[in-house]
Amino acid sequence: MFENSDRTELAALGEFGLIDHLAQHFPTKLPSSLLGIGDDAALVKLGTKVMAISTDMMIEGVHFDLAYTPLKHLGYKAVTSNLSDICAMNGLPTQITVSIAFSNRFSLEAIEELYEGIRLACEKYEIDLVGGDTSSTRSGLVISVTAVGEVSPKKITKRSGAKPGDLLVLSGDIGGAYMGLQILEREKRVFLEHNQMQPDLEPYDYIVARQLKPEARLDVVRMLEELAIVPTSMIDVSDGVASEIHHLGKASGVGFEIYEEKIPLDQQTLDTALGFNLNPSVAALNGGEDYELLFTVDQKHYDKIKNHLDLTIIGHATDSVGSYLLNTRAGNSFEIQAQGWNHLKENQ
Amino acid sequence: MFENSDRTELAALGEFGLIDHLAQHFPTKLPSSLLGIGDDAALVKLGTKVMAISTDMMIEGVHFDLAYTPLKHLGYKAVTSNLSDICAMNGLPTQITVSIAFSNRFSLEAIEELYEGIRLACEKYEIDLVGGDTSSTRSGLVISVTAVGEVSPKKITKRSGAKPGDLLVLSGDIGGAYMGLQILEREKRVFLEHNQMQPDLEPYDYIVARQLKPEARLDVVRMLEELAIVPTSMIDVSDGVASEIHHLGKASGVGFEIYEEKIPLDQQTLDTALGFNLNPSVAALNGGEDYELLFTVDQKHYDKIKNHLDLTIIGHATDSVGSYLLNTRAGNSFEIQAQGWNHLKENQ
């Protein structure tokens, strides 16, 4: 299957490149495998029902820094980030499994803290932890979560399916998790350099919470049901909207045009970005881990969404395949690059 | 939920102790969660169907040593060990997800080798890889596999359910994977100490394959179907029969008595154990990773099993709860200790 025996560095390929490269050798064969690699979750048919399955692994030093991440929050986030993937298929999560591995640096009390966060997420989202695995590492903490959920067959929403003219809609606001991370990284440096001075994070409470304790938008899936809207395509914002619109565009065979003035920003996100001398729109589009839902809907649903408090129409799909345009407040147009989190590049 | 704030070392608790400790805080609440933590796989109801879900994480330096584990075999084993858990519920696996994380020590070609093993397992067992995750680590390789499969509601077989008098049945032979590991560890030491002399593993081909490339007994699940046998309890032999009978006994509220002369050993396993000055029966009962199925059946099925070439009746369940007796060839009786793999203890 793989004939080249030279050494190719993986950094050159990147995470998405590697997944694409590997996925070509794994076409699905069973009739029950409705959707395989390449979307937010896989879809498996069982009788007349459809189950969505999503999995993610988080590695200490790569996905999280325990210097500023409380273990309880980490457990919570490990769950919600996976639930978010089930929501992105327009499904509702029901069960999770959690595998962890850790070194002898961690005490029982530390592991209990982590599981307390997992328990809180299970309670909040009314899902059950039904299995998992625990083992040790030579160093560091690894968490792998798999979430399953049910998707109504008529409401399955993939990344593909967007049509030119469809409205591009975003739940909540974006960029907060990224700016929260900037604050935490800055305060960690200050803490280490200045006699371990305790930081005051209170002015940044919203964005720090967005980073450390993100929520999954099950409420948006339920809201779409109430509004009688089945999106034509959907993805969750884990790598940043700039990256996600490329995924939607590539899978659907469309382009996108978005409007800077429409990008929903919280005031704290805006202020903090300016404080860091960052363009708030650029930070918001490229910052990941907001776990909002980004989806396309037919224009006929415009009236249902236009004044919705938690949904924002930020642009529309176009027939310019491969073109992702940002129309700025100043009246210019820029091509949006996909600068999402690349865990392979960042850490090698 | 957890009130003690002192530091408790996890080694004292062990892996099973930790799982029991954590599981008490996660009772299942949804009607669809038919079975949660504490068996080989979780069971989730979807419509009229039942899905089994199992997950395992393998960590370099803890679960495998790349000095003697080819990546292709590692990929294969990561899959089959999970499929085995679905079989242990009397189910047949259908889909898997695979998450991997690795350092920049690994080239694209190395990762391709790993996935080639995964692909071979998918092909052999006719299952689909439908999703996963790739990311990086600071050092080492981590693989997390989740398998799902279907269990016929009438054939669900848990660890609980064994009744006193039930026959205790084992598929295949045991101890091979453990003795194969001893050979590989010995040859690694020789290789490192004596000018990197290449080992001759040919005389140990069967047991080395048992260790490096174990199979999952989907065929036994199908065979039970053909024999019209639904076991009263079942578990897969991942930690060693000595450990597994404790799990079955504890879950079912029974004891077990097994007969040394009945323990199925391959000639290579026997010879190699003797070469290492080990009691072959003790090695076979305590060695893990054979991935055979250990199950109990009602005595009425005795005639179907007694002369079966691939199934061996090694003992029976008793009403002496908590008692696990080995009746030796010499006519003595010993209490069997659960000495299974304890990844937490071994590595701290």
C-alpha cells in the first residue's frame, strides 16, 4: 500500500494533509458505514437509526498546559469538545467513553479532579460515561474521549451539502477562546518571571472561561429543530472559522464570502485583541476552540434567523469554488487563509 | 464529589481499583445506556438494536516496546485487542476509530506502516475505519482505538450471569503471548549486549506471533451462534485467565474451580516455559494478551462442546463465592491469585 521507503517529515504534510493521505487507503465497505473519515463525526446505521461517533485525543504539552489549566476544567473540555462534534452532524450526544493515561506525577486526588470535570459535563449535558481505560505513561497526561449520539436520518448534516447562495450562519461569538489563551499564556510568563505573582484574571473572566471551559451547543441543535431548519452543511469551530469555511467549501464544492462587520465578537474579545495589538477580526477568524457551530442554510430560512439573538448570518456560499473572501469594513476584499491549529506543525 | 485533599499514590490502588473507585461516581442515567463501566464493552440501545462500544489506549514504553514490535504488527494488535472486547459481549465488531499521537521521531513512512497494520486488520475482520484523530506528542507514540459492533439483544453476554455448575470454557490455547514476550525481551537484551546480533526467532514463531499479532475470536462468536449456545457470562483473556476468572466470579457472584490438566497449551508455549524454568500452567494462567474468549455455559451444552477442537472445558462455576481453585495434576488444590497485568503498578 505504501511504497516509498524514504523518510518524509510529517511537519511538511500537516495534520489535515496526513489525514487525507491516510484516508485514501480506508474506503468504507460496509453498508452500515454511512460516513467515514473526513467529517466532524462518523455515521453508522443501526436498524432504522443512525449513530454519530466522534473521537479526540488531548496530550499534555500539546493541547493543554497544566500550568494554567485546572484539571477539572480539562476534564470538562475533553468531553464538551467531543460533544460539539456530534452536534456538528445535527445530532445529540448520548454516551461517552474516556481513556486516560498518566505518570506517577499525578495523585489519586488529581485524577479525581479530572473526573469531577468529566462528571460535571455529563451532568450538564445529560449524557452517560459508559466505559474507558486507564493506564500509565512515562511522563505526561493523555486523555482520549469518544462520544456517540443519535442523528435523526432526515436531519443528518454533513460538511458537504452547501449550495451557492446559502446563508452562512454562526452561533454565539468567536475569538474568545483564542484571546483567553493569550491572556493565560501572558499571565503564565508574568507568574514565572516575577516572583510567582498571582494574576488577576477577573477582567478577562468571559474569554478565560471560553478557553478553559467551553460549552457544546446542543441548544443550537435543539433550536434548529424548533425553527424547522435542517442546515445544508455544518461544522464546529474547533480550528477557527477561517479554517472551517475551507473545510465546508472543499466538501461542498462552493466558495464563501463573509463580511467583517457581521463577525460576532464579545466586548472582552475585542478589547483584549486591541490590547495585544491584534486585529480583532483576524484573531476571531483564526482563533480556534470556540466550539460554536458554523452552518449553511437555504435562503428561505432568512426570516427565521435574521433577528435571532444567538445566530448571526456572517456571509453566504458562492459558486466560486476555492474562493474564500473577507469583505472588510473599509470596503476591501481579502482572500482568507486557513491558518487553523496545526498540531503537527506547531509541535515539531 | 471527592473530599479528601491529601495525596494518595495511585500505585496503591491499582488499575482495577482506580476504575472501581471512579465508576461509583458515574451511574448511568439514560434508558439507552444498557451497560456502563465494568465489562469488556459498554452496551447502548438504539431503536430495537444494541451496540457494543469498547475503547483502549496503548502507550509506548508501557504497552509496547518498539525495539521488537514492528509498527505494522502494532497497528494490527491495537485493532484486534479492541475487536476482542466486542466479541466478549457475544457481539460482532463493525467499525473502529483510531486516534494516534506521535513525536517527530516518527516519519510519514513509519506512520504508514502503522496504518498498514490497521488496514490489514480491517480487511481480515471486514470492519471499517470510520474516524479518528492525529496529533503530536513531546515524545513517544500513543494509540487509542474505539470499536463498535452489534449484539443481538437475545445474545448479550455480560461478565455477570454465570451460575454455579456452569461449565467454564476457553477458546484456543493460552500462555503463548506471554511466553512470546519473554522470548522477545530476552532477545532484545542479547541484541543490546552482544554487538547487536540478530536473533533467530524461527523456533518461536507461534508464540512470538501470539504476542505481536494476536487475532480476535469473531469466529468463536459465530461458532456459538451455530451451536445455538448463548454463554451465561464471557470475558476476553487480555490480563490472563487467573485475573479474568476473578472478574467473572465477582460480577456473577460465583466461585470457580479449574483443572490444571485441562489448561490448553501449545507445545511451543510448554517448551519455552520449561526453558525459562517456569511452571507452564502458572505462566499460562497469569500471562495476558492471548485474546481468547473465556465463558461459562449451562451444563446442558456439554455434548456440543466436549469434543470441540477449538473449545476446552477447563472447569466449572461453584457456589463458593470468592473462591478460585486450581486442582493440580498432582492432586493438590491452590487458591488462584489475580496477578493480571497492572499497568499502574508496573510503571510507577
